[in-house]
Amino acid sequence: MNAPIRNHDVAELKRLDLAHHLPAQADHKVIAELGGSRIVTRADGCYITDGDGHRILDGMAGLWCVNVGYGRKELADAAYEQMLELPYYNTFFKTATPPTVKLAAKIAEKMGGHLTHVFFNSSGSEANDTVFRLVRHYWKLKGQPNRTVFISRWNAYHGSTVAGVSLGGMKHMHVQGDLPIPGVEHVMQPYPFGEGFGEDPAAFRDRAVKEIEDKILEVGPENVAAFIGEPVQGAGGVIIPPDGYWPAVEAVCRKYGILLVCDEVICGFGRLGQWFGHQHYGIKPDLIAMAKGLSSGYLPISAVGVADHIVAELREKGGDFIHGFTYSGHPTCAAVALKNIEIIEREDLITRTREDTGPYLAKALARLNDHPLVGETRSLGLIGAVEIVREKGTNHRFLDKEGEAGPIVRDICIRNGLMVRAIRDSIVCCPPLIVSHAEIDELVGIIE
Ligand code: PLP
């Protein structure tokens, strides 16, 4: 722990929270009934501490993002030094700053091969907005302006902006704001324990991929701009596709000349045991969105990785891509992201996730498979889920009949010192990549 302990008047903070703060993604009636939000005051390693003095194992790495864990003085130092030298300058008007350029080169090195350039933003949602506009701009430059339609999956999460929610497949989010906007079509999520329950995995995979191809033919291939998907769906419930799904999706995209976009906002920076999730699946997307683990959440920064053929088109045809944000390429955020990547490299957190802690988490979760309320456990790298079922051997959820069990189990976990998230009737986890075997045992033990 690096920071000095500061005492906070938690009762007063809760009062101010209720009086003046509208927290994100919240039921404000529930927060009011609770008398204010939980005030998190500090964190170190894999643990957070709240204002009431509870020390809680952070099984969610914040919001799927604190990959290098909390309390990294090096990251604070990187921000401090950059702020003294040049806290801010923009990348509009043909300017750039040293950390921005160095970070772009570093990300290009990690993406490897054909993904050669990056466009910076501040959040995952903004990254997907950039994807949305860049893809449509690209097709206009290519002389195929009718290619405007995006195909996405139900239950995908691509952010909270208008384009992000539209690209996403969360029906309850669509309801607020009358979304999606025109030009987004949704197909089945590749969810073996859900839509594919009891089905042969290869047959289910083929069915899920066929639905994409059918949708392309329905819309007309000449109108389809891109297919977008998270390598492993995170907020949709840690949906790990069946073997061969992604290469088959890639083949369909290539067949019809459609761009393939991977939303790597959660899967990037080691979560699946590779720098990027698509590398685990051996595919070559044309664009990728990244955020979260890029800076381990220490400062807000996101990026879109862009393939060389798209960059070539922009350079050949010219004309402004009239898109960007005040904080695109923010030098202090970029300096922190660079240091964060250096830590991931130095501590070899990616190999560790792939070869050590990831398999350890899988084995630990598997211990829950005998539990009478557990229908399935699954994980890949350091992201996992436990499905709670009403009847062993089925995928019948409590939510079908008696309300959701997930939030009840989640609240019991938190009371017992573990932060996890409930997604419908599953408990999901996504610990920092520095998590130890003992902490994984603690995590699974509390869920049990
Ligand atoms: N894409 C994915 C896959 C995400 O999981 C998220 C956030 O959880 C986003 C996009 C949106 O990122 P942000 O909340 O930084 O806008």
C-alpha cells in the first residue's frame, strides 16, 4: 500500500451522495432506500476497502479493468511527471504529443501484423462510436456508400452512448432512448448454456454462424458494412463461444467482403491470456476497440486499432475524417497507459494468465460443479461465470419462476468480502491479472 490513510466522514459522504450525485447504471430508488452508495475509499493489490472499513476481494477488477491491480505507485509517478511536463495537448490540427505517439507504436506492436494504426478516445463507448463512423466513412471512400448496416449479437455490450447502445444487444437498454438507431441488426449470441443447451457444440456453432449469414443475405451483402462482436461477451454474462465459432464468422465476413470488428474493451490486455482476445481465436479483425486494461483503469483512455488497408484508403482518398474528441490522445492518460503496458510486460502477466492463473481459476471454479444450485462453470483466462439453476442438470433459472437468484448470491458474496457481479442468474468474475492462487481460492470459496 503506497498512499497514506486518510480518514473520511462516511456518513457525510453518503448524505452528499444522496443529495447531489446520480451514480451511473443505477436504480436511483434503490440507492435512496439504501441511504446512499457504498463509498469505496481505497484499494491495494486485489482488495478494495469501503468507508465502513470492509476489506473486499475485488473479483471484478473494478469494472473489468484494473488488470495490474491497485496501488501501483509507478502509474501515479508516470501521471505526475507527464503533468509537470505537458499535462494536456490535443491531437487536432496536425499535432501530437510524445506519449501519444509512443503509445500508438506500442499498441501497434502488440496488435501485430495488419493492425498498424490506432485512433484514441477516452472510453470504450467512444471507441465504438469511432468504429461506427470510421467504418461508414471507409465504405463511402471505397465507393460503396450503401454499406451502412452493422450486424451485432443479442446481449452484446458495446457501451452507453447512442451508437454503443445501438450496436449492443441489450433489449432493456434499447427501451430507454428508443434505440437502436437505424442500420443495426442483431443475431443470436453464441451461448452454449443458453440458446445451445443440450445441443451438439459443433451443430450449435454452425447454427449460430448460419444465422449471421442468413442475416447478411436478408439485408443484402451490398448493404452490410461490418460485423461486430466481443471475442468473449463480458457484460452479457461471460459468453464463451463454441470452438471454431470465430474462424467461421471471419470466413463469412470475408465471403461477403464485410469488415470484422472485435470489441476488445474487456478481452484486451491479457484477460484471455493473449494481448488481445482475437489472438486467442486466431482471427484477423479489420478494426478492434480497446479501453479498460489499456490503462488498467487508472486514467480514462481508449483506442481503435485499424488495419493497414483502411489506413491506405484514408491516405489515398484524403479529406478530413471529421471525428475526434478533446481528449483524443491525452498525453497524461497515454503516459499512464504506456507504463501500464510496461508493467504487464515486465511481470509477464499475459503468460501467467494463460499458463498459470487462468487454468487455476478454471479448476477452482470446476469444484463448484457438484453444488446442487450450479448448472455450469466456465472461464477463459481470468474471466469466468457460475450459472445458478433451479434444477440440477437443466438450464432452468430461478428468474424463470421466482425472481433472479444472481443478485441474492452477489449480495451474500459482498457481505462475505467478495465483489462479484450478477448477470441474470449467473455470477461472473474477472479479477486483476495479478491475482494469486490463494486469492482465487478465496474468491471461489466465498461463492461456494
Ligand atoms: N465494450 C465492452 C465490451 C464493454 O465491456 C464496455 C464496458 O463495460 C464498453 C464497450 C463500454 O466502455 P465504457 O464504459 O468505457 O464506455
